[in-house]
Amino acid sequence: MKRVAITGGAGFIGSHLTELLLSRGYHVIIIDDLSTGKKENIANLIGKDNVRFIQGSIFDLHLLGQTFSGVDFVFHLAAICSVPRSIADPLSTNEVNITGTLNVLLAARDNNVKKVIFASSSSVYGDIPTLPKTEDMIPHPQSPYALTKLVGEYYCHIFQQIYDLPTICLRYFNVYGPRQSSDSPYAAVIPTFIARVSQDKPPIIYGDGEQTRDFTFVKDVIQANIIGAESDASGVFNIGRGENSTISDLAKTITRIIEKDLKSGYQPPRPGDIKHSLADISRARVFGYEPKYNLEEGLRETIRSFQREI
């Protein structure tokens, strides 16, 4: 039985990854300080023979060192994952996303972990106008959050080059799905739209609504993590759907699925937001990644989950 550790394993993506790994026979150690993760996300998993939950911080290098002993793979998902929050509080974002990542890499190196899988972000591309985004483009981050993710990628590269620690960096493109928080001022667009429309409130769009995103269902993302870990691949890879949609169309699709008759409201664009995003996923396809969910399918599953919760 392979042993893995997941930082941020009680979070939105981490809890889904934990479930899939357990179903495949892995022994999983979850590390989460519950600052944004939720115990209820993993409540049905705790107590099983092949899972262990540790409430702890990636700032605790000693804890990480003990936890990673005998671990094959480390999935590093713990982070402050919000462009607006990073603009409001760049110091905390820097500490968690850079110092925390360095601690994870140090503990992995010292325990001879076979591979670290780092959750990066498409935000590192910034406002590069060329579409689709390819991994060989020079990054141009437009927010503290994007910058911290780029630094994390560089640290992964350095640890592989200098310390012979295998790493793979997955640049997520606008992940969404069940369990994604809608009750934070920094919540992502899809859970925010679903929450508002479900309450008969119009979606609020920042900007003209013509900005595009490559929305990627969480079940595709966690498949990419496991395939990336088990493969020989290393370096940076885009993890998206390979198709993009406008925010205006997204709002219309969500209101149609929920069967509401609501018109979107508009507010000025937010600082740090990019105009267009679309992933070229041909490099990830080489190691076996292939998205299974189109936007309509993913939204319907997400909305069903949200409606069960309320």
C-alpha cells in the first residue's frame, strides 16, 4: 500500500483527492490547519484504517518532517488561494504560499519522498494576450497570489535540480465543483453565482462579462494529480478543460440549470483579474491527463451537490 500525504487535505480539492486515493488503496495522511478547510469535508473518511487526519500547519517544519516519514508522494495543496485576498493581505499570502511551500519541500527532501505534486495556478500567466496558454510562455503574474505560485514552481524546480527531489507542478485553470466555498468574500465565481441564483438574487459580474475562463471540474483535476504522481513526468503542466467560456455565458447557464429568470448585475472590474484564459493541455495529455467533464455536466453535478447541502 502506497503512503501519501496531502497538505490542505480537508479543503475543497484536497478532500476530493483524499476520497479518490482511498478508493484506489492508498494510505492517506491529511494535514490541514482548518483555516479554510473543513472537518465536515472529510468526516465520512476519518476512522477508516487507511486514513489519518492531523490538524497542523505547514509552518511546523518538525511536524512535516515527522509526517512525511515513509511517505511515497506528497500532494501540496495547502495555500491561500484567492487573488482578491492576496491583494488585500499580501503578507499572509506570501508567508503561507512561499514559506509554507519551502517547508514542505524541505521535509520531503529530508524524508526521501518519491515525488512532490505542487498545486500551481494559471494566474501565473497574467495578462499575456496570446491564447491558448502554453507552458513555455514567460509568466507575467498580476497579483501577489500569482507571484507566490510562480515562486513555488521555481522552488520545486530548484529542489529537483539541486536535491534530486522529483516534483511536478500542475497549473490549475479555474477549478470548480462540490464543496467549494460560497460563503467567503473571496469565494470563486461559480459557487458565488450558484448561491446567489439559488436565493433568487442576480449573479454579479465584475467587468463587462466578456472575460473568459477555462473552467475545470474538480474530478478532472484530482485525476491529473494521481496520474501526475504515478507517472515519470516532472516540470510544469497546464490542467484545464481546453475550452473557455465567457462569464456572461456562465451566469446564463447557471440560471438556466437552476430554472430561474434572473438578469446579471454588473460592477467595475476588480484589480488583478485577467481578461482571458484558456489552457493548452497537450503537454499534460502526454502523461495521460484527459478531462472527462464538459462545463454543463460539471455545473449540473455541482448544483445538485449545493442543493443537497441547503
